[in-house]
Amino acid sequence: MISVRVLKAKNGDCILLSWVHDGTKRNILVDGGKSSVYKTVAQKGELYKALKKLRDNGERVDKLILTHVDDDHIGGLIKGFETGELLTDLCDSIWFNSGRLIKRDFNAESIPSNELDLERKNRKDGKTSVKQGVTLEERITELGIWDEELIVSGHSIEFYGAKITVLSPTLEKLSKLLNKWEKEAPKSVTSASVKDYKAGIDELIKDDVFEGDTSIHNGSSIAFIFEYMSKNLLLLGDAHDDVICDSLSEMVSSKGNEGSDEKMLKIDYVKLSHHGSKYNTSYDFLRLIECKNFIISTDGSLHGLPNKLTLARIIKTIDKPSLIFNYPQLIKKIFTKEELETLTGSGVVIKGCEDHLNV
């Protein structure tokens, strides 16, 4: 059994995977949300509490996976390592595609345009993701826990009885960070600021044509399948849909070469890419997987996410899906009472996951 905790990480991601192998509980932490998810001056956050519980139980963070350097994924980890507690004591290894690592592997150190101006502010709402990324890079180097290898599509490891298969990013997506290490907020269609909750499901999908995310940072996001025993999860970070579809298609083709006639990959749970943005979940993706359970990680406080259109695509493409929110109060904001009654009557499950999921 795999236990999944989708921590309350504001509008970000912070996910804890746990399983027991050879009598020992193992843990993978994926991202850390914003800094307040670790703690503020006034209170301890969800990440702090989860890590303290691991320590009290004599457990470790066997692997930390930082998907990419956006503040809603890295902020809590920065705060955790800055304090010199918990993460510093508990973390054994880290996957992190840092700017330095990307430059090293592309042999690009001598190109002036690739040098990063770390002091430039890139967001109206505070700290620069670039400066945070390098801060973390320096800290984990000091601690000797950074794997220091590029984690790209096709990378696969066996890990305490489990298997991790990386679907994103590609080298091409990472290379785009060489000349743009987010010095300013990206002007892309990565998310829309206006909520689409007032529209009905049929209205949303009428004449719907998928348009993909163009954010360079999201394109660099690590996404992977985690498998243990007969169960698996697909954790998509903020990854681009086209990269995920390509990777999944290759996996389906590979199974065909091995004699399987399956045209889809069986997945137990999906953590939707980019907090349910309509630019990151296509019909092509949904047709590549055989899955009923879709997790949405966000409190709905930024960019109008999740997009109701994403949920409508799932409802119309997947037979009787489960939509699972780590902030269940969003459900009544997105769907009307009549919609919820109709959907429930047709077998669609819409629920929260405030505790943990057993896969």
C-alpha cells in the first residue's frame, strides 16, 4: 500500500508519499509549497508538522524531489533548510535540476547570456524564484545530499522496492532555461486570472480546443510515475502536457513491443499538472491513461485555478471519475448544487483528501 498526503500548500504543491519496504517505512517528499507551508513567525505550517511527525517516528525523508523553482513549489523547502532543523536532519537525497547543473551539462558556462542576474526581482508578490533556487543549491551542496545529476524524461530508478520513472522534462525544455532563468514573470498562457466557475460543464467543453502551456519554468518541471507492488501514481508537477503525452505514448508503444495489446497505461491516481490549469491537461492525455482518480492541489487563491474546464474535460472523457481536492471548500465554489446532484447521480465522485489517501 502507498500512503499519499497532499498537504495544504496554499496555491502550491507539497506531497508526501510513504510505503513500507522490508519492515521500514520509506518517504518521498515532492515539493514544499510556499514558505508559509513550512512555518511563519506566528505558526507552524503543514510541512513542518508532517516533518516533525516523521522525526518523532524515527523516519527519514529518503528522497526529496523538487520539481522546479517556482515559489509555490520551492518556498517551503527554502524555509526548511534555512532554519537548520528537520529537513537538514531528515533529508537523505535530493533531485533538483538547478541552473548550475543545467549549465554544466550543456557545457554553457562561458556564454555570457547564460549568467544569471540573481538579485533582480521577478514578481510583484515578493521573492525571486531564481535567488531562492541558488540558495537551496548552495545549502544542499554543503550538506552533501544533492544527487547532482540532471533528472530528465526516461530516467528510471529502483528505490526501496519501488520504481520511479521520469516523464518530464526533456533536455530541450531544460535548455530553454539557459537563456531565461525567469528574470521576470512569464507572459504566457500558463494560467488565466479569471475564474470560469459560473459556466456550465457542457458550455465549457462546447467547441473546446486544447492550447498548451508555454511557461519555460513549467516546461522544466519534473514529473514521474511512482510504482510500488501493483499500485502506481502519476505526479505531474507543473509539467507541459505535450511532454507527458510523448512519454506516455512511448511507454504504451514499449508495452506493445513486449506483446501487450493495451492502448492505455493503467494509473491508480493522477496529481493534475499545474493545479488543474486548462493549459496542462488535454484530451490526448486523458485518452492515454486508464485512471479514475484525479487530485487537484490548490486552495484556489491564484490565477483562477483550478480551471473548471479541466474538470469538465475529465468528466466528459473518463467514465465515472473521482475528483479529489486537498481544499474541499473549493467544490461548492466550482460546482452549483444542481451540478453536484447531477454529477453524483451519474456516478462522478467529488470529494476532499484532507487526511491521506491509501493507494
